[in-house]
Amino acid sequence: MPSDLTLVPVVDEGLGNSTYLLDLGDGRAMVLDPERDVREVRAEARRRGLRIAYAVETHLHADFISGVRELAEVDGATVLAPEVGPRGFDVTALSDGQRVVLGTFTLQALATPGHSPEHLSYLLHENDRLLGVFTGGSLMVGTAGRTDLVSAEQTVPLARAQYHSLQRLMRLPDDTPVWPTHGAGSFCSSSISGDRVTTIGAERATNPLLQVDGEDAFVQALLGSLGTFPDYFLRLGEVNHRGPAVLRETLELTALTTSEVQDLLADDAQVVDARPAAEFAAGHLPGALSITLRPVFATWLGWLADPNRPLVIVRAADQNPTDIAWEAAKVGFDTIAGELGGGMAAWTGEVDAKSVTLLDAAHLATDTPATVLDIRQDGEFAAGHVPGARSIELGALPRNLSGLPDGPVVVMCGHGERAMSAASILEAAGRTDVRVLAGAPADYARARGERLRTEQ
């Protein structure tokens, strides 16, 4: 990064994305690809005495609700975004080659379709000097954006478009900094890399998708690297197109009495328990879905919970209710019925609390023989799993319950949080003998004197 450029990445480790705050040199700032929760990017601007004047989008996001409308209506920012037809709010629509002067900088739109049809990258200039390129969901560190989020019919055509977009970016000088939006942990990425920024030269030399020979080989490599993605990706693009509701104020969770919670449950509400896995195991509301509050909370909430049913939250005393509400809002859960006031300690309803057996590897390894269910992503399972384990990704579990044999089930993931989510789904479906490994598959295999198996 040029030494005189103040570009601040605000990273969401859970969703795997970077929002960029650029000091325009005149007391104003530009924000690129903001998520709906703009608290941190606003705080970064305030720390530097900056007013957010521009909110820029590279594409219609599928993995989160965009924050550009929030910044426009609350902060007065001008929204710059790709042309996608009429929106539900004011946008300055840009197309290939258009330039916008922002203080001492110029932003130039560069059409890079692939991750989405309308995708733009943005070249950042100062006078005649190219400072870098914002590549959104096009070129990423060691990979490129997936092309299967629009429709099955467009997946291959968009992959071909992605090939040509990356070739276009490769015409930039090798020392050009590359600032992607999607990065490690993002399901919009076709693979995973730990770094979040790169250069054109580094990608030219090391990106596997740029080492293949020709368009057909690129398409095959890109599509072959795609894993599953949350179902909510298929609905958020349209929400962002119409324009999400502007939330403005600090979000809160309304405290509900046990009687109110029972009434909501009788009226088809769902309970999401955000407490740590061990606390959920010790006691929880019947039918509750365990999703531990951690960086990936929003992703699993969007993947596993029903956006059309009222949502009741159970949390631990030291968990911030505002953080839970904003995490939910990121993926379109705007209206939450409330939280169980006083947490599980206040649960004095007529229905007893439920519990799940959480054991370490040493105890589970000598326990009653059971079906071993590994609910990690397919790539994780292939990299190393317990011999004989069944693989069903957590996101697919609700649709595949009938395939599990009767009897005891041991559920495992990387640490225990996803496994507890799976256990809560199994319990809600009527399974009564479910145990969760407090640890990793390697711990379980070691305790049994086995070695993990891998798949090519």
C-alpha cells in the first residue's frame, strides 16, 4: 500500500469479508462494500475525524445485507454502485470505464462480471498514479468468486465471464495492490486463503486458477472447487436490490417472560440459544436450536433458522444482546420477538428443560457403540475423519435426518459448536440418545487408537 494512502480494512471474521474505509484527504471518507452493521466502520471514521461521504458497492451481495442504504439515509452518503436497474433507493449507477472524482482520488469502474453479472471492480487513482484495485468478489487471494449464486443456468456462463474478468485484471501492473471484499471464511469464495490482500503479480504467479491453460480448464477448475453455500444467499440479493429497511437506532432484544415465550412457542416461534455449547448441553428450552454466539453466528443463523417464523433468543448473561441483534440483522432477521428475560435461570415453565450429553474424547471412545456423525463441510471431512463416520454437512442435516440409523449418535465437528447445533436439530426431530464430542475428530480417533482417514 502506498505510504501516503490511508485505507482501513474493517474485517468481519465470521462472514469472511472486508469493508474498506478510505480517507479522501479533505475530511471526508469513502466506504466500500459495507455490511449492514456499520458500527465499526463509523467508529473508524470518527476516530479519524472523517465524515462518510460515499458508500460504494462492487456488486449485489448475496451473503449479507448491504449497509450502503443505511449510510445514505443516516450519514448522508452518496451511493455508487453497478447498474442493475431501478432500485428502491437512490443510487448513482456506474458502468464500465466511468470515473468519479473523490477528493484527491479518482475511482474508475472496471466491468468484471462473473461472481455476479453486474460486478464492477474499481481502480483507485491519484492524478495519473494507479494506487490499487478493489476487486470485490472477482479476483481474491489465491482464488476467485464463485459463480453459482445467481442460478444453475448462469453458473457456467458466469464462470466463463469470470475467466475473462481475471484476464482483464491481469493486464494491470504486477505491483498493483489488490483489495478484495471476500476472503478467508467467506462462502462467496471458491476456496480458502488466510491472506486478505495481495498484488496482481502475486496472483499471476501463485493463484491456482491463473495457472490453468485456457478458458475451459479455468471453468473446470473453478466449478470443481465450489462447496455448498447457505440457502439464504439465494434471497439476499433481491433484498439488497430493493433496499433493506434502515435500522438507524441501536438494536435491542425485548425481554420476554416465560409465559410470553410459551405463548410464542405455541404460535410456531423458534428458539435460538446463543449460549456456549456446554451451557446449552446442561439445560435448554425444548426444541431450541443451538447456535453459539461467535464470529460465524450470522452465517449459521441464516443457514439453519427460518426467517418466516418469530425468533426468540436465549443468551448468557455476559453476551451482548445488541451484538446478537445486529448479527441477525446482517442476514435479514430484522424483527426478533425478543429474548427470554433472565436467561435459562428464569425458565420456570410447565415444560422441563432438556439436556444433551457433552463428553470428551476419552469418555466417548469407550462409550456404547454408536453411529458417528461428522457434520463438518465436505472438504474438512475429506481432509481427515474418523473411520466409519457418516458425513452430513450441518447445513444439509435437516433434509437428511431419515438417512440416519436408529440408536445412539455421536456428533462431531472441529470443536463442538457446530456439533451442538446438529444435536439440537436431532433432538428437535425426536432423537433421544445424542452425544456431542467436546473436541475434534482427531481427539476421538486418538482415544480409540485409530488414525484419521483421508479422501482424495
